[in-house]
Amino acid sequence: MRSLLFLALLIPLVACAQQRLAERARAEAEAEKAEMFRKLDANGDGTLSRAELAAPAAQDGNWIAVDRDGDGRITPSEFTLVRRLGEPTAVGGTRAPAYEEEPARGAARP
């Protein structure tokens, strides 16, 4: 009976810890994405042009950019970092999905 009570108390604690780890991983991924975007945004206008996406600095990262609104520029919401399957995360696990976030509907994956 004690072991059932122990399990009943332990399960919510484990779920809470997993949720915190997931939130931390999302925050770290978002910070990494923002840092890469700032690095590529050479003129600091908040968008990425074709020239900025083709610059040597753009070769250092693994990313995709889809001009979803067709304005010829990439905004932060159109920019996504890509992870390899099984890549270690900053919180000690491995990243299962290949993409940090799902692209918009109709956007092709490389």
C-alpha cells in the first residue's frame, strides 16, 4: 500500500520535472535561433535578404528560411533552426524531432 502511495506522489513530480526540462529546452532553442538570426542580419534591419542568406556567415548554421508572405525578405517567424536526429540537447537528452518547429502548412522541408 505504501508503494502505491509513493508512486501516486512520484508520478506528478516526474511529469512536472519533464515539463520544466521541455520548457528550458524550448527557451534555449529560441535563444539560439534569435542569436543566429541576429548574426545573419548584417544590416540590423530585422529581416534577412537574399544577400544575407548567401553570405559566408550563413554557412555556419543549419537552418531553413521560407518567405511565407512573398515579400522577398525573411522575418524571424519565417526562420527556423534545424537539428539532426539524436543531437544532444543542452539539458542532457537527445532531440527526437528533426525540426525545432513545424514549418507553416504548404512549406516544403529540405
